[in-house]
Amino acid sequence: MSLSIGDKVPSFELSDQHGELFKSETVIGKMPAVVYFYPKDETPGCTAEACSFRDSYEDFKALGAEVIGISSDSIGSHKRFAQRHRLPFILLADSKKKVQSLFKLPKISFGLYTKRITFVINAEGKVTYVHDSLLATSHIKKALKAIQTTNDQTV
């Protein structure tokens, strides 16, 4: 069972697509965030999902939220993926699956791939919404709506 609504997101550190160390506390607990886990760079579903997040990125930013994508792929793979598809958000390389474990993601395909799941996190660092679906492009609309709802509740 993955992290649930109301759970506090644990802190973590991973390298981003530029090879720089990303510390979760620079975003989590400071602003709303969408952390989405996906199986693999450049696969059809994952590319559609990433490009949908790209196309809606300004909508997330307008709501004060950051988008973070995480998979088991390498830094180099993330760099190529981000460049090829002009992805403006953070991609994190979780090759040792440490953060997947922190988020309590179930292992799929004998632990070879990351489960497709999206967490919406409020400015206090707590999960406010979880979307678990194989339908890649469904994650973006659901996450946007959840961020809007969270923002409306804090106003």
C-alpha cells in the first residue's frame, strides 16, 4: 500500500536530469507539488504522460505547484528524455528505488519497473490526492483538479 491521503511525505535526495542533487525539502513542505512515478523514459505511455505534464506545466506553476517525475532510469536517460521532449520540470533518477520504497510503491514486473502513480502534496508536505492508473494521460487532469481543490481549501 503506497502513501495515502494525509501521510507526510518523507524527505529524500536524488539526482536530477542535470546530474545535480535534488533535496526534497527545497519543494516539499514549501509549496504544492505533484510527484509522479512512471515506468520508463521513451515508452509510448510514459512519453504521452510526460508531454501532457509539459503541456500543462504553466497551469501547475500558475497554481504555485511544482511537478516532479521519478523513475528508475539513469540521469543520462532522463537528460535525453527531457531534451528530446522539452520537459521543463524536474526528473529524478531513482535507480536504486530508494524513493519508490519511501513512497511504499508496490513492485511491478519483478521490481524492474516503477508503478505509474501520482501524488499531489500540499504546501505542508502532506499527500492530499493519489491517482493510481495505467491510463497515462489521466494523471494530469486529476492532479490539476486536486491542486485547485487544495488551493481553494487553503484560501
